[in-house]
Amino acid sequence: MSGRHTLMLIKPNAVKNEFAEQIFLEVHQHGFKILACKKLQLSKNEAEAFYFVHKGKPFFDGLVEFMTSGPIYAAVLEKDNAVADWRKLMGATDPAKAEIGTIRRKYAESVQHNAVHGSDSDANALNEIFFYFSAREIVNAGGGIIQLHDINKAE
């Protein structure tokens, strides 16, 4: 069974270009509930830690530089099949190859500056969510809490 939670990041280029409001609107229109959200600026160490899986790849340093270049929004999304549905709504990493109507097709500048991030699996979604949010932040946002049994389902 697919999980109900995923992480959404609105990246610096989309924030700078004032697309965040439209992206949040599309999230709502596609049936996602936002359990928690915050605007923040990543440090180099935080960006390197979050994207550690890509360390050593040719694009890693550019990705870290980009993700620290301005503020981002991080949000916990909830919906049945959250990961798959969010990935479909985001579209392909390359906006030129993304389907018409997807967020990346509308708001991304390039493969490197692709406007949004989404978790690629249920297990990664929970790891990524807890990278940016504590359980208390999710509860205090009024949207409920991701329970430990949700973590076990994703493994």
C-alpha cells in the first residue's frame, strides 16, 4: 500500500519568480492536504546533507549552490498515493520533456532549475519529511501527525 505523505520543496528559482502561490494552489486543486509548511534558507551543510545521495555526481556542487541561492518552501503533503501523485503532478525533471500541465513544464527553467522537489519513494518521503520537520511542527500546523506505523509501512 502506498503511503499518504510526501515532501514538497519549492526551489529558489520558483520562489524568486513568485510561482509559489500558483504551485500551492495546484497542490490544493489536486487534492493534497498541506500538513505543515515553512519558508527557509538552506545552509551549504544542510543542502549537502539533504542531497548526500548525489555526492560525487557531476551535478552535486551545482545543486548545492542552487539550493542555497535563495529561500525555499518545504511542505508535508498528504493524500492517498501521495508520492506517485505528487511526482505525476510535478512532471519530468527536464521541463522540456514534462507533460503539458505539469508544474515543471509551467514553472521550471531547466533540468538544473526545475522548480520543485518531490520524494521518490514512501521510505524516502518519511526520511525527507523528518529532515525538514519535527513531528511537533506537523501537529502544531493543525493537520495531524505522521505516526510511527506510517514509518514502518514505508520500509
